[in-house]
Amino acid sequence: MNKALRLPFIISICLIFLDQALKLWIKSNLALGESIDLTKWFHLHFTENPGMAFGIEWGGITGKYILSSFRVLAIFGILWYMFRLAKGGAQQFVLISFGIVLAGALGNVLDSLFYGLIFDRGLVYNELYSQWVMYSGVAEFNTTSGYAPMLLGNVVDMLYLPLWKGVLPSWVPFWGGDYFIFFRPIFNIADSCVTIGVILLYLSSIKSENWGNFK
């Protein structure tokens, strides 16, 4: 392995471990919709996401297969590009940024690949009503009778940051007078890794002449 990739991969592995450890604990200890209020603005609120980041979903079973397959291909693409960058002498900061993105992508892929196989319950798609159906109780490990085949496991989300709640002033366009929560989406560590990694890569692209300090 290229020496330049050791630190990015170590960081990536650590982030994946943190992401999966929290997800497995949440999934096996909380019922769907259950919440632990750590502060007024930071909650662990258990929800499952059959689609993309921040609860976005589309396409039912077919869409889920497409999204999961795309995530797997994206991981191979990121790995290939990281090796190419390292071989070309890319700066460590850029490689670390890609490693953070890799951790986020792989963290959510693991949910889709294996959670349906190792847990006895999770969201399942109802063809009759064309929607994902909730379940009751706390999921348990069950490798002989999982709730979904490979690629159809649901991503576990839990980080909820309602930093501000209230009624918006009437002069605010579109949402004036409505009750509003910021930040409403529930996400996970892997989602955060993708977001942070992309931001770092964007900064490296517009400030490339200054990244020599980060080698």
C-alpha cells in the first residue's frame, strides 16, 4: 500500500467503527421512534431510512436496489481514485478528505448490505400501499431469519439537532407564520462524514495553492 494512504485509511476505519458502533447500539436498544434527549438541542432519535441521506427516498424496492448498488460502485470508485491520487503525489489533506468521504459511503453501505440479514425487524416495503411499513418493539440479532435480503437493509439514523423551534415571522418568504424546526432532518455519523469530506474537498479545490501547509 502507498504510504500516503495509511493515515487516510486509519481515519476512515476509525470513523466507520464509530458509525457502526452507534448504529448497532441504537438499533438493538431503542424502538423505532424512541428518543434519548441529551440536551434541549441534541437528541438521539431512532429512525430508519430506506433511501438516501437525511431521509430522502424514492422508487420502492427497485429504487432501494439501485441506491444500494450505486453506493457499492461509488465505494470502488472512491478507492480507485484515492490510489490514483496517492500514486500521483496528491497532498495528504486531499487524501484524508477522500478517506472521510469513503468512511461515510461505506458506513451506510454496511447497513444496506447486512442489517436486513442480521436483525429480525426493520422497515419493509408494502407493494399494496406503495410505502415502507413501520414495526413495533426493539429489534434483536437474528442471523437465521432477517427482515430483508442483502442490499435491502435500512440505514439507521439517530442524530437530531433541533437547534431552533418556533413560529417564523410573517415577512419570511414561503414559510412566514409557520412553525419551523432547524435542523429538522435526522442523520448519522456516516452522513456527516460525506458532508464534511465533500466540504473539505471543495475547499482544497479553491485553495489548492495553500494546502502545502497541510502535508
